[in-house]
Amino acid sequence: MKKRSIAFVLSIAVFICVSGFIQSEQRDLAHVEQRDGLYIFIQCKPQTSYNDLGTVKARPAFSDKAGAFIDAMIKNCKKEYPQADGLIFTTPDLDRAEAVKFK
């Protein structure tokens, strides 16, 4: 009887530890927004494997809004890399991004 209760308590402890680990691992997951058919990653990278197609640059937009920079980058990306699935912004200024194709 004691062996069964010890085994039960141990199995509960293992379950609690494993569930806590699983929950802490998923804190860094997010849903990525799409704009004009491209996934936009800002200061993060996709967890899915991808091929780097090349660098996209944009001239500074006449706005202090991030949306203007992103729109310019999307337009340039679609011109230079029409097969791209997403943009990974590599600088906080949003003036350079990597065009990527998911595997």
C-alpha cells in the first residue's frame, strides 16, 4: 500500500514539473502578422526553417510612423523577391530587412 502511494505522489510531482516546463517554454511563441501577403518579423526570427533570399533596403520614408517604413519595405521586397514569404527586420530603424522563403 505504501509503495502505491509513494508511486502516486511521485507521478503527481513529475506531472507538475513537466507541465511547468512546457508552459514556460511557450512564453516565447507568438502569432505573426501578415501584411500584403508577407509575414513581418521585427526583432525576432521565425521558428520554421527558411532560406534567406537577400537583403531589402528602403529609402527613409517622410514619416515618423513605423507603418510607412514597413510599407516601403514590403513594396521593395515584392519587386526584388516576388517569391518571398516574409521579412525579418534586422535593424531597429526598420531600414533593412531580410527577405525569406519558408522551406
